[in-house]
Amino acid sequence: MKKNLKDKLLNLKERAKKQSSNFSKEELKNSTRIAKSATPKYTIDWYVKWVASTFVLAAMSLRGIPEYQETDLVLSVIGITLWLWVSVVWKDRALILLNGVGLLFLVRNLLELWVQ
């Protein structure tokens, strides 16, 4: 009986694995149980989003090192500007507000650093 249950479980696992990669477009579109990304893929805004995120992460990796404060701010301004563009394309008001105000703060800090 145990062997029979093990065989059934393995069979179910194999079927589930095969089925998970074989969803039709209709199933993916109408399903509430299949995890899907909310943003479109492989469009210009998708690529810009990832480039912007890379700039922001690079800037964050330098944050707190006094010798690289200017580099941090420049990378942050580039990344947040790109994210602001993506926000506008997506018409996402929360992201527009966040990145717009963040960009103002960063530019103010960068100008202050340059004027010193």
C-alpha cells in the first residue's frame, strides 16, 4: 500500500511539473491562481526599468563612503530620472510622486556638493 501511494505521489508531482510549463495563453490570461507579473515584459519601459534599478543599486552600494558621495549622487540622479520616466509611461501617480520628489532632493544635494 505504501509503495502504491508513493508511486501515485511521484506521478502527481511529475504531472504537476509538466503542466506548470504547459499553460495555454487563455489559461494564463484568465487564471487567478497562476502568478503573473503586473508589468509588461520586453518593452522599452521594461528595459529602462531594469537599467534604472541597476543605477540605483550601484549608487546604494556606494552610499556611506565619503570619497564616493558625488558618484553616489550622480548614479542616483540617473537611476531616479529613468524611474521617473517609467512612472510617467505607466501613469502610476505614486511612483511619479516618489521619483519626482526624490529627484528634487538628489539634485539639490548634488548642486550643494558642487557649490561647496
